[in-house]
Amino acid sequence: MATQPIATVTHGGDRTEIRVVGTLDHTGAVEFEQAFTKLRGTVVLNLGGITRITSYGVGMLMRHLAGIGNQHKVEFAECSETMVDQFQMLQFSRYGRITSFHARYACTRCGRNDVVLLDVQRDLKVERATRTVHSPEYPCGCGGRLVVDDSLEFVIEHA
Ligand SMILES: [Zn+2]
């Protein structure tokens, strides 16, 4: 059975980007392991293309992250909605921090849904004392406002 390539590794300066796409499960285990073998500097895990992840995939991801944690700083970039669901449930903060993620938005007037890529540093304001995350609003075509339609509390732990 042919499997889709799931991990692409790019080296640049003092960082390594691992771009992961598709379904993260046991079928990509060997390729995924190879992606973690030649790393240098900060490891940027681009999780924007992950459409589905199994519990096996979550375990695999955590195992590899635990393996490199002492030698590399890790950043989670462009986390897909699927990955945001995982960050909502699980604690990844011991492995690295989230730099950007896809947030679900909804219009308060017409109910239209949208997905917006938010940059944690640029777009959000985190108030740790009150556990509040301030997120930007966007105008909707109907004249209403698009606001975040999800809890962003996971950002406090992972920022
Ligand atoms: Zn609207």
C-alpha cells in the first residue's frame, strides 16, 4: 500500500522546519522518525497540514518531542484545527511553545464560520493573572463581527 509523504524537513540557518501533512498515524511512523534524526537549532514543527491524528499519532509525536527536548527549542507553527483540538486536551507545553495556529471564527450576526491563522505574538494578548486571551475581531460581509468561536485558554499554557 502506497503511503503519502507526511513529513518534509528543511534546514535554514540555525533552525530546522519539519512540515507535517495529512493523517498522522502508524502508517507514517518510519518516515516521521527519520524526520527527527537530522536536526539543528530550533525545531519548527509546521502542523498546518495535519487533517487527522490518531491516538497512535499523538503518542508518536510526544515520544519524538520528549526525545529531542533537551537539545532543541521547539516551536509549533500554523497548528491546524485538528491539532488545536489536541492542544485543548493535552499538555504539550513541556515540549515547546505555539507560535501560530488556526482559530475557528463565527459571525455574531449571520453565523458564518471562518478559520483565521493567528500569530500568538502579533495577534493575541495574554493576561495570565486573569487567564484571559484577547483575540482580534474581523468585519464580516454582513456588517457583523467575526469573533473567535473557541476557547483559547490552551494558549496561556503554550505561549
Ligand atoms: Zn456575518
